[in-house]
Amino acid sequence: MQYNKIVQGQLIVGANYEYEFLTDPIYGTRSIPNINRERTNNTATSVFLNYGMTEKFSLTLLVPFRSVTNEKILFRGQNDDQYNGGKYTRHASGLGDIVVMFNYALPHLSPLPSVLVSAGVKLANASIDATDKYGKRFSDNLQIGSGSVDPVLALSMSQHFHKLLFSAEAFTRISLRENIYGYKYGNELHGILSADYPGDMFYGGLRFNYLLVTRDHYQYGKITRERGGTWFYVAPKLGIKVLDDLDFDISIPMAIYQNVNESQLTSSYQIQINTVYHLTF
Amino acid sequence: MKRKMTETTKIFYKLLQVMMMLAIVAGSTRCNLYVNSEAPTNYYEFTDFDILTLGKNISDMLMDPVQPYLYLADYGNNAVLRIDISGEMKVDRKLVLGSHPIALDITPSQNKLIVALNGESNLKVIDLATYTVVDEIPVSLVGLNDLVCATDAHLFVSAYTEANVVSLSLPGKQEQNEIIRSGELLASVDGNKIFVASKNIVQKYDLSSGNTTQEAWSAPFGFQAKINDFVLSPNGEQLFLCLADVDDHKNVRDVLAFSAADLTFTGKYEVKSAGMGVAVSKDGSRVFVAPTEADGAGVFVVEFDGATKLEKDYYLVAGNLKAKGIAIDQNDEYLYVAIDSPGDDDSFEPYNNNSFDLQRIKLH
């Protein structure tokens, strides 16, 4: 819960499960009909490792396993391999792009917030070659990898106030180049504000998440339609300390504002389940 | 590990916090890395659909030239529906007529609707003022396909099973075999010409002398086609022909246009698949084509400029389109299309795989 503090020799092992079911199309901020009855299931199960090398430096590794399933009903002629239309499914799953980050904790000077600066890379190890049942590679936004090595940067701070822990974080991933197919994802910026109540047995909190994603580009620079936008989520969280060193929590980010480029599928909520184990050597 | 802060450290931290906040704010507004203002060209407007749920197999569609009604031939339910389009669309009246109504036409005096029945050898006459059946006309043909009213007293009827059409003179209902080939029929505005689109040719016949004669003009199209729609522009100048090749759906990618005067080939309206239907504005300047196939983003009715024959606008529709399933209202304000929404086929309901609804589209 308090990642801003680095403990030398401590290994934090976490597992995270995220589920999102996108089925509500919107155009900008306006709800529109789902003409193809399209829906996308996104799940990601991630293993999180953080090791405190010194009291100032730690190393973080995030290893995601992703599954993306998109289904829709095609119209006649919408796909050459399925001329008369009907249900069409695209599915990709496997190891996602691994993220490696170095974290530096600035000296904590009470009563000022503790501050953590992080920098790293998102690797390009995940597959970007998933195909449909006709053997054709499908669009990049349904692949589990991006195909490019990109820098990631984060800055976070937290501050206790009475019994509450307030945190703020900015996280960004910047796309540097296109993948082998000429597709370049947009940049991402996350802004997170949260307040947590660290109880003895149970803990809980509320998080506000701002997400900005810029447009993707295809064929080395052409503007991609229906990608990018702005989202605001509010996420209540409830957790339990199963053991002294083992936490388990669930949070439900709920979309309170979504403004997307052109029309995109959205979901009104996500489910996130986390467990964290602290192991000190 | 905590230690006493120096003034310099305090200032440093304060600055750092301010920079963090600025970074977040800048990122969310106008920082170069996060600018989200570039946009592709938007070719169509995404609006909510205005749909009247019918679930009918609509075989023909005709706009009343005077009253705010649209007539739909409900092939599966042996009926003709009158749709009130003056406000929210609704089924205003339903007349059960006989087996499988397949084609509709309105008399030039605009007071009678003639209905051809495919499942029996009869035409039904509906009075448009009262919307009641006022007459029945027996025909010797089996498997009626189309009809056209050249005048109030002179009808032409074609059938799938016959090589030539027959004409009917009213009110005596005398039937006469004609030299006109069977196919989709149209009559000129003055009622003196008949146009026929048959499987491989468009032909024109003259009625002005009292005897039917074939004119020298013809427009062959070189393969055995299925005729999806055959439309005369309201100004009477252009014929629009929607062909399909049942053996090769990639063969036909355009709607063809011919001069009504001499059947010269006057235009190709490319929609990348066979046309299902055409609607034309009163002055002929706007041509709306319903294609067979969807684009990657959906199914669109494509508007063409009647003069340049270039694509001008796109109207997203909610499902697959239907032959003869497009009409434009009297004021050129709205299009009406029969649509088959995805997801309602392949269920356990019997005979529901040809289930069309009516969508109204406001023209730009």
C-alpha cells in the first residue's frame, strides 16, 4: 500500500488481477448504438516484484499475462473470409510487455511527503502477431503487445494525515517508435490521487484516477481513428491483512467521465484484485 | 533516518512538489507529449438511430406522393402496411391482401395503390383515401414479379415464369400479351414509354401509337444479372439500375445510370458492391444508393452528387440493407430504409431469418 517507502533487503511480491468488459460504445462523451454488438473482454494477471537494493534504490518488475477477446456480429461483406456476416471472434493471450523500473526515494523529511521517483522501460517482448481463425493478423489494438520498447516514468508522493494516508502519483508511458507493422501507440498519462485508511485488520480507501491517452498512428504516421481519449475513474478499495506481511484487496474503478476520440467501446467499471506479500531478507 | 531540514532542502522540496503538480496539469492540458488535438477526417455523423421495429420481410417500399405515408409490402404476412411518417413512425394501418405481396405501384392520378401478389395470380387495388381494397384484378401469369401503371387505366405486369409481360386495361380488366420482355418495369412520366430491366439488358418500348413497339435503344450489360432495383428519377430523365451477380458477388461494384431518352449509359455510382436500391431527390441532384455490403465501419447509404456523380455524403444505418428497400420522402428531408439488424437471426424462432425493420434517416 505504501510503495513510496523503500526497505533495504525487502522483497515485495504482488499479484494483481484486472478485469474489464467493454461493451458500451460512446462517441466523444455521447452514448451511441452498438451496431455490430461488439464487446471486448480484457483481463490481465500480473506478477509484481519489488526489491529494495538500498534504502534509496529499489528495482521493480511487472510481468503481465494478458488475455483479450473481442467478439462482434459482422454485417454482410464486412469481412472477405466471412462474407455473409455472423459472429466473429478475435482472441489474443499470453505474456504481455514486461515493465522494469528503477525507483529512487528522496530523503523523507518530515512533515513533508515522502517522494519516489521512478524510471524504466516497457519492453517489447509480447506477441503482436495474433491472428483470427482465418489466419489473418488482426488489428494492433487487440494485440497483447505493443511491439516497441518505450520509456516509463513515474513520480509519487504520500503523506500521512492523522489516520489517513494520502497519495498522489503521476505515471507516463511515452511511445518512441512504431512497431514492425508501422503502428505506434499513443502516449499515456495517469494521474492518481488516493486516500487510504490503514486499519489493523481491514483497510480501505478511495482513489481518483485520471487517464489521458493520445491517438495511435498507423502506417508510419497516419492518424488512427477511434483511439485515445480522456477518462476519470473513482475506485473504492477494501482490503484485509491476511497475515502481518500479506495484504489482499479489491477495488472497483468506476468511470465517472469518458471522452473518447470518435467512437470507442467503454465499460462503466473494472475489477481489480491485488495481493501483496512483504518478504525481508 | 529523519533529519532536520535546512532551509535550502525545504525550498527544494517545495519546488519539487510544485513541479509534480505542474507536470500533471500540463500533461492533462497542452504539454506536447499529450496533445490529443489531431483528428482524422470525419466522413459521417454518428447519431442515434430512428428505428421502427417491424420484423417483417419487406419486399417493396413506396412513398405516397401526397400523404405522409409509406407503404411496405409485407411478403411474409400477406399484407401491405401503411406507415405514418408525419411524426414518430408508426404502423397506421395493415391490410391483409393475399398471398405474398411483392410489388407496389401508385397510379399516375395518385389515388390508387396497386399491389402484385407473388403467391397468387391477382392484383389488388387499394384506394389511398380510405385505405381499403376496392378491386381485385385476376392475371393469367403465375409467380408475379413486378407491375407498373403507365396510366390509370393501363397496367403492365411481369412474372418470373413468363418470358413476356401482359398488359391490363381498366376498368374492363382485359388482358393482352405484350412483346415486352419480363423483368423489372418502369413507365415514363407521360405514360408513353415502358422500360424493362431483364436479366442481361435494359430495353425501351413505345406505347404512344396504341400498339407496343420496341425502340432501337437498348443497354446490354453482358452477364446474367439479378435485378435488385430499377428506378426512374422523379424528373423522368435518368434510369438507375441495381444489378447483382449471384455467382460472383465481387463482379458488380456500381449502380448504373442510363438516359431515359435513349438509354445511353450516363453514369456509374461506385459503392464497392452491388446496389440494393436507389432513391433520388425530386430535382435529381441527390442520388442515394443502398449497397449490398458493409464497409469496415458499418453499413452506409452513400449519397452521390447527381451532376458530378461523386460521393458526397454517408449515412450510417443499423443493419444489412434490402433490395428495393429505400425511399425518400416528398420533401427530400428523410430517407427510409429497410434494415436487418445483426443478432436477431439464427435464433430458435421459426422463419425469422429475413426480419427487417424500418430506419428513418435525416438528410444532411
